[in-house]
Amino acid sequence: RQGRQWILGGVLTMRGISCDIEVTFELLDLGDTLVANGSAVLSREAFEVEGPDLAGDIVIGDEVSIELHLVLRRAEGGGE
């Protein structure tokens, strides 16, 4: 945890290739609802994902940004 931000580390497997990743996110506690907004940057090359075969001078970068938006609600009848 860094201030209001949290860092979640784990392993992501895509196309049979596993890589360590970190997702940085903030949590908002609304009582029975928890909201998490996070982001991470992945490398296409690390997962052997090639760009499209394009003609000309078009360049596609290696980094891909992902965003996560989660809303978690306590189930009714959930115990404490």
C-alpha cells in the first residue's frame, strides 16, 4: 500500500505465457459497496503478441495500457 493507492501483484497468463504484473489501484469504501479503479501496463512482446501486418510507416508500440473498474457489493444475509 502506498498512501491511498494499493498495488496488487500477480501472474497473468496469456496465450500460454505467464508474466508477473502489478496493478495499481485506489479503493473507495461506500459501506456495503467497495469500488476499485486500477490500471496496469503490459508488454505485447512479453506475451508474444505481434502487431498487425501493416504497410507504410505505421508503428505500433509495445506497451498496452489496461484499466480495471470493479464494484463489489456485500451479499444480503452475508455474515460479519
